[in-house]
Amino acid sequence: MADDLVFYTSPMSRGRIVRWMLEEVGRPYRTELVGFGPAMKAEAYRAINPMGKVPALTHGATVVTECAAILTYLADAFPEAGLAPEPAARARGDYYRWLFFCAGPVEAAVTNTVLGVTVPDDPRKRGMVGYGSLEAVLDTLEGAVSGREFIAGERFSAADLYLAAHLGWGMQFGTIPRRPAFEAYADRHAARPAAVRAREIDDGLLAQQAAS
Ligand SMILES: N[C@@H](CCC(=O)N[C@@H](CS)C(=O)NCC(=O)O)C(=O)O
């Protein structure tokens, strides 16, 4: 049923990551656009995401928020799409590792750097910072994607999607420095037909918004 999956988003947001995933899954879904500002903070939308943020997904009565959680949920809910290693596979280790690394250290390091949040130069305090430093996060990611087609096992998964989306978006907007290994990895996955479709849909919505 088309209404079973409802995707709450804004076309210029992290919702673009979830759109790509929905296009990979290939099941019908309905898009609900939520405007930044009052609409996103209104009681009606906060009944779905109390954070008043996009993206969010409902699947029948199930509500999922947080990009990484939505991707992982969709991969498990629709296993026929083949977007996660088998539950008992060793590749699950890498799959969880890089999904969580991206949702935690990568997100925090990039956001704090963009906002100019600095970590005190005291080793005891520095050690409390989960991401260490942006440089450490980027070097770790570079090592992880170098010379490797997929981040978990032998095929594309939601972890590749999440990582490639972050790297692509970050390099496009200058929040992640360009490195050849990042470009090769992000560009390769961004060329997937589902990624191209997702960009076309969101860019079309942006153009409509600009024209209205
Ligand atoms: N941790 C959340 C972050 C969601 C988020 O911050 N979304 C931004 C758009 S990219 C948003 O809704 N901002 C509007 C606001 O906070 O008012 C996730 O991964 O989904």
C-alpha cells in the first residue's frame, strides 16, 4: 500500500540521504514536505519527531527518526532489497561499525568544526571527546575506504549509502576536505541509479519551492 511508508522531509536536508535509501528499497512511499521553522516545530509534526527535525519515517504505526536508524530499519524491514549483510554474517561487524562511526564521530566532528567549537588543549579533557579530532576522524575514514569497493562485505549496503552521502555532501559544501580516496568512494556510489533518481526528485522539489 502506497501510504504504508510515509517520509517526512525537506528537499535540502539530511532527508536526501533517506530519499536515496527509499529509492534503493524500491517500495512505494509517500513524501510529506515539512517546512523549516514553524511547521517543523509545530505540535502536529512534533507528535512524529519530538525534536522537530527532519527526516522521519512512519511505517504503519512505527515511527523512526535519525538518518542512521531509518536506513538500518529499512534495510531490515525489506531484506529482499539486499541492503544489509545477513544477520549472522561477520560483515555485520563492519556494517554497524561504520554506520555508528558516521552517525556519531563523523557528524559531531564535522558540525563542531563548522561551528568553530574548539576542544581544550588539555589531554584529560581531549580524551573525553568521542571523536578525538576532525583529522583523526578523516584519517580513519580514509583508511577505511581506500582500495575498497564496499565498507562491509562484498556488496553495497546501507552503511555505504550513509558514508558516501556524508562524504559527498561534505565535500560539496566544503565541510569535509577533498581527498582522492573520498572522491573515488563517494562518486562511485553516487552514480547508482537510485542515488541519481533521489537527487532528481529532491532537486525537482527545490526548483518547485524556488518557483512558488
Ligand atoms: N541526528 C539527526 C539530525 C537531523 C537534523 O538535524 N535535521 C536538520 C536538517 S538537515 C533539521 O531538521 N533542522 C531543523 C531544526 O533543527 O530546526 C539525523 O541524523 O536525522
